[in-house]
Amino acid sequence: MTHAVPRVDAMKPSKPGPTRTAPPRPPDKFPGGGRYPAYLAFGACGAFLMISASLLTRGIWALGNGEAAWDAYRAGLGHPAYLVYHVAAFLGLTWFVLRLFRLFPATQPYRIGPLKRPPDAVLVAGLYGLFFTVLAVGTLFLGGAML
Amino acid sequence: MSEVKKTIVVTRFDPDKDEVPKTQSYEIPVQDDWKVLEALNYIKDNVDPTLSHRWSCRMAVCGSCGMNVNGEPKLTCKDPISSYGDTIEVAPLANFPVVRDLVVELEGFMDKFKAVKPWIIAAKERAAEEGTHRQSPDELADFKSFSMCINCMLCYSACPVVSNEPDFLGPAALALGHRYNQDSRDEGADERNEIFRDEGGIFSCSYANECTEVCPKGVNPSGAIQQAKLNNVVDWAKSFVVPRRKSS
């Protein structure tokens, strides 16, 4: 659990030195300033990922249990609480992928397997292409257009 | 060169007298081509010789002069004073115990540094008659950016995980370990990956990316850690198919 007060043993040496030291301070702008709110929001979006993954698992289970189970699952998704959740999850996951896709190219190694990494623009275009494809397929599937 | 007055608010701490750090303001004339370090040196030389701060090369190579300037970890020899307003707050690096004024305790950092075995590990010593170890430009490029670290510790100061997980090895140490794992001359990846996967290793990183944002040398420690995570997951998955080699 992250909190604004650092542990006094942060970066403490294994053997105490000869001089008394003042305890460490937390990063000055943590948690509300600078780039930290974006990081915390990014982490908080993990809740949407977890809940959405559970819903998806339930959908797959329903799909394997016959038409009645699948129709009941889809009808359940039309409940107002689910609709509110879907809007929040869509906004949260969109925010999540925007940040992830911005950071992703910098995490790629110089070579990916035997090939040199493609230019950042190609990587980002590929990621957005994948995101919109999954979004479109998911929407069509849950909307009943693909079954 | 134009000269203006600026107020430098410096954190002071004397371990013999002070219970907690306090601040002290100095109004000094500064030239607009100065770096923040030059303002501190001016104070030390002309106003208050008791001020303690670390510096050496003045050209962003030695990594000694890292401090928090207006709340952001900066290499003060590289940080133009003209980019700030009339008042500049200079504090010791966050997340480190403070020895005196702007000087922080380095031993904790050195302990973490050594933990990742930042040296070439070879299964056997190379005989002199075998000649030099050849490395292609592509093999060098696999790790070169990670070897540019100057150990300035700005990444530790910015990292929110370092504040809260004392065991976390931290950005620079993990990036350096990954640098050796990527080196074609090295055979110690299995040993280092065990350390990486342990408590306080790569999976403690929650990808705040602050280390990469503040790095003055473009090392990208968070990129190194994410690559190391992927390598370790692939290594773990492979272990179900191919028996893992025993570490030497």
C-alpha cells in the first residue's frame, strides 16, 4: 500500500554509519502532484481490468452452457448498474491504454527476437489497431451481430 | 551576461545540533547562464561556508550533485537556473537518509547495487591465447543505453516504490543487472534472474515510470525492468518445457 510518508528504513544501509542521519522524506509531489496522479490512476484501472476479466469469464462460461444461459448473460448486461459500470470501465480502460501505449515503445528492446525493433510509430499504430479491433469485435459479439 | 537576484531556499541539517532538517534562505546575485549548482557554490564560497553539498565534475558525468530542485530530482550541474522563478527550493534527494544539509547517505544504495552482481560472470576464465571477446554492434546495442547510468540516484528519489518497500532493489540497480544479462559476454543471467524474481526484485516495480522521466542520461530504467519482467516470465514458462540449467 502506497502512502505519502516514506518508511524511515527506505535506502537505509545494512550497517549504520558513524553519523546520525535525518530520516528520508517522500518524493516531494507524491501522491497528488506532478506525474504521480496519472500513475495512481493507471494502477487504479487494474480494478476495471479485474472486474471486466471476471465478466468475460462469466460470458465464456455462459456461452458454453447453451443459448438460454448466453441470453440470460446478455440480458443481465443490460441492467442499469452494468450500463453505468460499462461506461466507467470504457473510460477507465481507454485512459489505461492511452498511457500504456505512450509508455510501451520505450520498454521495447533494441532487438525483438532476431529482428530489430520496428519504429515507435509502427509499434503504436499496431497497438491502437489491436485495441480498436478488439473493441469492435467485442461490441459486435456482445451486441449479437456475430452469433 | 545579465545578473539578477534570486532567493535560494536550502534544506539544512546538522546531525550534531538539529533534531529535524530546517530551511534557510539566501538571496544571491545569479547570472542567467548559471546552473543551480553554481548558485550553491556561490553560497558556499561567498555567503555561508557551512553549507554542505556534493559535486565534482560539473558536466553531468560523475553523478554527485543530484538534489531535489523545486520538488523534482535534478542533476544540479545540468539544471539551468533560468528555468526557475525568483525563488528556488533545493533539498536533499528524497527517499534517502540525510547525513548533512544536501548530502545523503549512499551506503544503502551501494548495498542494493552490489546485490545484482553488476559484473561479467563467465562460466570459465577466458585464456589469453583465445584473444579478445568479440561483440557485434547489434550485441552492443542490446545493452548500451543501460550502461550509460552515472549512479546519480535521481531515479531512487523519484520512485514511489522505494519509499514504501525498503527491500526494493530500485531502478538503477535493476537496470544495471539487466544490462549485464543482455551482454553477450555474460553467462550469469540465471543467477541474476533468481535475485530479480526474489522479494524486492523486478516484480515489485509498479511501473510508475518516474525513474525514466527524471533520468538525466536517458537510461530508461523502467524500460529495463519491464524487459527483465518479460524475460523472466518467458524463462519461467520455458522451464516447464526445457529443464532449467543449474546455476553455477
